[in-house]
Amino acid sequence: MAGFSVISPRYPEQAPLLAAQEQVDAVIIGHSIDPFVRKSIIRDLRRICPGCVICFVYVAPETKGESLADASLDVTKGPEALIRLLQERLPRKTKAS
């Protein structure tokens, strides 16, 4: 509905490999991933697709933002908040005439 395509790796550690194989504009990474693993994944993503937006989603107040991510969002704000965040962070794509 918002015009985004979503792909998801079977395991979080596969995200950098998937990003290398696909054209990825944004990656959403959740708080359920171990913080050490999450930081490693984000570092790999930065190396593989430096232009992609990395958004960390979490549930407050248990978790706070992720310092390595471009943006952090409390998922209790709903999917509309995530869509707005992505629309703000991603460059506008225009169709060629």
C-alpha cells in the first residue's frame, strides 16, 4: 500500500548476504536480535550497502534506540509511523518519462 517491497531473511545473520544480492533501500532490524549480533549485522550492512537506511524497531520502555542505526522507532506507535519514517528517510524515486 505504501509502495515498499519487503524481503526478509530466514535468519537475521543472512541480512547482509540478502542485501548484497538484492537492491536494498532500507533494512529494518528488531530489538529481539542479540545486541552483539545486531551490531555486527549493522556493520556488515554498512559495508555492503552503504546507502541503505537502517531502522531499528523496539518496544519501549524495555529497549532504547540503537546507536548504529540511522533511525529508531518504538513499534507500539504502529505501522503508519514506520511507513512515515521510511518515506522521510528514503530519497524520492521518480519514474522516467
